[in-house]
Amino acid sequence: MKSVLIVLSLALCVVGLGLLKVGSSVFADARSETIRGPGVDVFLLDAVAVPGAEVGVEVTARGGERAGIVGVAALGEDGGVVAQVTGEGATWGSYISGGSRDRGSDSKELRVPVPADAVGLPLRLSVDYVVAISSGGTFDDASLHEELELFVPPATRDAQLHALVRPLLATIAWLAFCLVVAPRVYRIRNHPEQALWGSMMGGLVGLGALGYWLVARPVQVLVGVRHWAFAAGLVALWLAVPPFLAIRSARRREDEVA
């Protein structure tokens, strides 16, 4: 059982490190076809479209050594611009300092008005951006263009409940996992091994990243609270409460057997 826990924890650690690198693309509400390499990710900042209000979107251009957004525009059904924001584009000049990065990125927030008679909001986003692509010890700036589409559901109870599905399912799955694993961990608590506990601590990296993308961020969007402390608190609850409940249950069952 110890070896299984070590392998599982190390796998979670690898997953977490991967999510820290490309997690934004994996869980984006809309994105380019490729996750690695240059592309665009779009995140909704509002779960539903309220007629007469606005819907916020966060657009991230990524790829290369550095990335910079030139402009983002929301297009109407006739192709006209209904909202736009400009960026600074390539800000790194002819020299990139600070060493190489795995993936450059730049983000801009755009607020798109929702028509008073709208039932949901189809979004068509036009994004112009620049990435610095390394080539033989130097780099070349590539100007790129992407168009992405997504739909923001109307402000109905069904849509709000649907927004809760992912965080609820993720929490239930995590709690069920803890209930299965906790009794095994509890039994070996008096015989710690450095490899076991070290790998389990590493697994917290993966669990924390999963907790953010599967639970904290969807809840932030749903309730409209974007402060980092709120997200950190949700991740902390995700990490602590299910294991605590599972270990408490395992302890109670062991006491009953004894």
C-alpha cells in the first residue's frame, strides 16, 4: 500500500506541475486548437449574461519567449465592433532579459455589453498579438491573429446550477478518494517513511492546482469575487476539509473495532 501511495502522490505532483505550466489553457472556456505553442485562451469572468448588463472576459495570449496583446475586439453579428481593448504589443524591444521562459503570456480584460432583449450572449472575439520566438540564440517577433467563439448562457436558475456542477463533482470525487485512502494512511501513521510522506507532500501541489481550476475559479466566477485571498481560502478548504473528515471517520471506525 505504501508503494501505491508513493506512486499516486508523485503522479499528483507531476499533474500539479503540468497544470501550473499549461493549466490555464486546459481549463479555458475557449482556446486555440493547440495548447502548447502560440495561442489564445479565453476565460469568462461572469457565469451568465444578464440583459442590459455586461459580461467580462479575460483574454490571454501565450507562447514563445514573450507574448504581448495588440488588441482584442468583440464582434457583433454584422461583424462590427461592440467592445474593444488595446494592448502594448511587443514591449521587450530587441533584447529579452531575465533568461528564457517556458511560455510567455499577456492578458487583457474586456467588458462586453449585453443587449436588453438578449437571451444569452454569443461572443466572437478577434485577438491580435505578438510572440517572441527564439531562433538560434536570438528571437523573431511573430504577429498573429486569432478568432474564437463561445456562448454565455442566460441568467436562469438552470444555468447557475450548471455552473456549480464541476466544483460539486470535483469535491465529491475528492472526498470519496479521501474516504478510501484515509484508513490506509491512518494505519501507517506510526511508521513514517521519508519517501512516503515526502511524496504525499508533493502530491499537495497537484491537489492544490486541481482545487483551484476545478473548484475555486468556477466559484469565483459564479459569485463574482475575484480577490486572490478568496481563491486561496477555497483551495485551503478543498485541501483540508475532505482529508479531515476522512481521517476522523477512519479513527472512529478503528476505535469501534478496538
